[in-house]
Amino acid sequence: MAVDKDFYNSSSAAKLGWTPEWFGCDEFDRDLVKAVQKWQRSQGLVADGLVGPTTYRRVWTDREANISDHAPRSRCSSRAENHIVHNSHHLPINWDKVILWDEPDGFKANKGCYTDLSGREDRDPTMFVNHWDVCLSSESCANVLNKRGISVHFLIDNDGTIFQMLDTQHKAWHAGISNNVGGNPKGIGVEIANAYYTKYQDWYIKKGFGERPIIESAEVHGRSTGPFLGFYDVQLQALKALWEAVNKGLDIPLEYPQNADGSLNTGVHKDCERGRFRGICNHYNITRQKTDCAGLDLPKLIDELKN
């Protein structure tokens, strides 16, 4: 029986999340079938014009390698608007310094440092996890992550530049109790540049970033910390821009882990630990082994976004 190729491709797109634009077309019609066949021939695939699992995975991987080439353009200029990327789709972000993994100054997570979900059905992340990197810069953090064989989706540098290392479709290894529990399966992670220890304050001043705020004490896991370095305001603004982007683009709620009285939970939160939380949390909400990001005022920052 002949396959209705237009219907097949439309159903494939609805299930997997691709669009005719991926092949330079506008509609699910014969022009799309021809464009798919042409692309399949160029890849040495059977040119049947059907975007099945093999074709989808191949085109997804090709887009990932050159994702910036596929960014939507402003109607008023040829310049690409700023975006982050989920499942090979560009999500707008209201921030002027965003660098993707395939751009000249970008950082990329090494293969083998994350669970590759190329060409799979949408991972549907529901939780955003904040980390500090205990590094002097995002470049240093990227190197450390790759050497350690772990990963995160985003980095925020000292000047507020957001680097995306990994499509958020992939499962990064950044906040897991195990690989299938905690913040990894449903989480998106960010590492915010901050060397943490106050002895590094002079380094930041010498490099022209200025003094970091000093947090004299913060509570985490029922204990008070000693003094440590806080985040620059520009980093917090970048962080809020990321939260806003994943809220609007992926429907991750602007909510934080709460105690019974509605205050911020500064210890392990059961839903975060189990990977069931929907919203924005800190790494310490997932495990008692971590204290990041102590002192980060989630209620205040989220309230600023909502209002």
C-alpha cells in the first residue's frame, strides 16, 4: 500500500518536534518530500522522502553541529537574535551576551560527558538547577567539567556572558543522586563563575571585574557558613534572563522549594531530590553533600521577574 508521505511527515513532525523549515520548506507537501529526498541523497540514505527515526536523528545531529547557522533572524536586520537552544529549536532570551557551543568563543561539552539524546522525543525538562563553579572563570569551569567527565548546560561568566555548552535536550551530568534520580533526568543546569573563597577577591579586582559582594554568613542544611564571595549583579541579571527564557520557552515554573510556611527551603527538598520538582532550585536542595548556591535569594529574584 502506498504511503501518504505528506501525512507521514506531518505526524513525524508532531511526534518528534521538527518543522519543514529544517529542510528549507514551509508546508507538508510534495516540495517538502522532494527536499527531504535531496537531503537524504546527500547523506547516503535511502531517498524515500520520509522523515523517519534515522533521517530525523541524522538531521538533528547535523543541526546541532552548526546550530548558530539555523538561528532565526530579525525582521529588521540580518543579525541573529539572541537565543538558547532546546531540542534543536531556538528559544528567545532577553539578554545581550549569549554564546552557543558552535560559535568561535563558545565552550562545548565533550562527548561521553552527558547522556546523548540526539533525535529522541522531547526530554521535557521541568527543573532548573543553580550551581556555583568554584572556578575563576567560565573558561576554567568548562575545562574542569570536560576533564572530570561531567557536564552542565549553561555557564555564566564574571561579566554576565551566558555560554550554552549543550543542547538542553541532552541529559547533563550535574546534579544527580544517580544518573536517573535527582536533577539530571528532568533538570537544566547552570554553573555561575565564582571562586567562592574570599582569598580570591584580589584576583577579581586585579582582572578588572571589581569587588565581589562578601556574604558574611548564610544558612544551608541547618548550619551557618563562614564568609564567602557572592555573585556580581550582572551575573544575577543574566541568571534571571535564563530563568525567564526557560519559563516562557519550556514552561518551567517560576517557583522555588518551600518550607511549610512558604519560606525558602535551604536544605534537601524531597521533590528536588527525587527529580519531581517543577521550578527553580539550588544544588543543595538535591543533596546534603552540596552547599551551592547558599545565600542566593530565590524568592527575591523570582519575585522581581514576576513583577
